[in-house]
Amino acid sequence: MSIEPAARNLAVTPARIAEDVADLAAITEPDRPYTRRSFTPMFLAGREYLERRFEAAGLETHIDAAGNLIGRRAGRRPGSGTIMVGSHSDTVPDGGRFDGIAGVSAALEVARTLRDQNITLDHDLEVVDFLAEEVSAFGLSCIGSRGLVGQLKPEMLTRQADDRALSAAIEEVGGDPAELSGTPLRTDIKAFLELHIEQGTVLEEAREDVGVVTAIAGITRVEIIVNGRADHAGTTRMTHRQDALVTAAWLVIAINQWARKKAEGPTHFAATVGEFEIEPNAANVVPSRARLLIDARAEVRPDMEDFLGALTEICRQVSADTGVAIDPPVTISDNLPTPGDAHVLDILDAACDAVGARHRRMASGAGHDTAWMARISKAAMIFVPCKEGRSHSPDEWAETDDIALGAAVLLEAVKRLDKLG
């Protein structure tokens, strides 16, 4: 997919990255590759492995109050701030070997290479493995990064799963929930960078090496309730029905058509009806009620506002066409897009050029820890290709050479950020 790293004379060592990925892949639930969910014994085993690798790279390790594993390499100028790099090591059930893990290994390789080259940065360098980036048993994602930036709210810490509160689970992994409040744990982080597999096919199809992520899409979830009427499925004439499911199906098609047209534009947009429920859900009864939950994602806020306005009109039109009542759409959650820091994006472009990586700017449709870190520091991401865009699947795959090239870009960007003072 990419030019061999050796042809570019990269400073990083691909074999060490491959070893990290393979060793973590082996730490999985029996017969469930590759499953290492947060707050489980397998997750803790993965953490123990990473701690050993961090220490072997010369990093001083600790678990912060939010349960993040951090390895620190002191800089030459104490008090000048920290450059942080990393991602996460937890997986979804039956998930992939590279989602998060590639970013942790690439960050670790940056630290190893600096050690090998006997380079001491002016700033402190920290490699982080964030706690529970994937949705956990507590129904919450990005727990570690939320906690670090002061966004783990008290009601979140009381959530229950497996007979314990989230606060207790954080304590079990070495965190200190008593220190978590509305105040960020850190004020010294000057920049944060995260490498991640793309989880799409843009880079693969364009035969490009690196995506410089312009923004992490905002995610808005909207609920729609369709109110039909229950009737006998065998005796009620087709022309006399108020079928909630048929009406909901019209809605799904209209939403899909609108989103496909919007996606033809220059910015990233997607909308998915990901949850669908009907009542009474019986074979011989005309459905009386349907519930749809829409997941919409937009790189720029005006696109989302256009969608929400269009959704109201879609509901009005479908209701008029079918004669079935549709409640006004209700926004369940609404998170704004997170743009990458403009200056850091320029540095990443320059770093790509310096190591000979073909690159393009692109948006992320998925959420990441970077979106939270951007609240307290200059932050940005880079993507590396993954085969056929497969992710959250045992088939997820990224070539070691592609990750290594991304790690070389990461290393070059860290060096350039360090020179900014």
C-alpha cells in the first residue's frame, strides 16, 4: 500500500510495532478474538504488558486519577510543558487488533526512537493509554480522556455495571475517583497527537499513506416516534390501515436519501437509523407504534443544522402522505464537531512531507479521545490505512509498514512541536 519504510530511511523500527500489536492481540478472551474490554481481567493483563513496554522504553510510568496509564520522559527544560501522544488499548467485543492499539504502539515507538537517538526534547514527552475509549459496560465511552479534562460528571461516576459503580471500577484499575471533578487534572499539556487506523477506505482507495484529520465529526442522536393504530393483520383492509412500521420505513428511506445527497458535498456527513423498535411486534397485528433512533455525524455544524431542519420537514411530509401521526423529532444528545488545531495540522502536513508520506486532509466520522483532549490543549490526529476499511471486527487489519510510516510522521511532528517553545 505504501512505499517500504526502508526506502524512506525511517528512524522508527517497524518490528517493534509489530511485536506490540501481536503481543496485545494474544491477550484476549478465549475464543473471542480480539476482546479486551475495559475493566476486565484481560484489560488489566494488557495494561501490565504495556507498563512493561513503557518501562523498557525508559519511561517513568504511573496511573493518573482518571485511570489512564502514562509513561513520562522528562524534557530538558522543566516546567516548559508536556507533549502527549497516544491512544487506547481496550477493544469492543470481538473487536480488532489495531483500533487504538496502533496509536499506543506508534506513540511508544516515538519514545523508543528518541531514546535510541539519544535525543532529549525541551518539553516533557508523555505516552498515554487512555482508559475505556470504547463504550464500556457502564454505557460510557472515552472515560479516561473525559476524566483527564474534567468532564466525568458526578452522575457518570455513579453508573452501575457488574455490581459496582464506575467510581469503584476506576479505583480498581488504579485511578482515584475522589480527585475527579469539573476541573481538568492537567494544565501543562501543550499539544496532543493521536495516530489511529482510518476505519474507512479513503486512504486505501486513493493509495495515500496518511490522513491529516481536519475535524472529528460532531454526533447528534435524534429520536422519532411514529403513532399508528393496532389492527388485525388478516381482516383490516390495506387501504384502511395506519401502519406505524410502513410509515417508519418511508422515514428511513427519506433520511437515507437526504444524507446520501448531503454526503456528495465537500464535507463529511452521515446519518444512520441504528435503532428500530415496533409495537406490539406480533405477526398478526398491524404495528401501532415505531421508534427510530438516528445517529447523524457532521464535520461542520451547518450541515447538522440543515439535517435537523430537513428532518422536521421529512416527518411532516411522510405523515401527510401516509395519514399516520409522527411526533416531532427529539434530540437526545448533541455534540459539536471538534476541529484539529490549525497550526498543528500544518505541522503534520510538513512532517508528512519531511518523511515522504503521501497525505491528504480528511475528517473523522468516528469519535476519539482527541475530541476531549482538544478542550485543554492543541490537538490533532493522523490516520493510517486499514484494509477495506474494516474495523470493530476480527478482520480488522493494518500493515505494519503503514503504521510505521505514521509513527515516523508522529515522531517528526513531535520534534517540530518541541521547537516551538
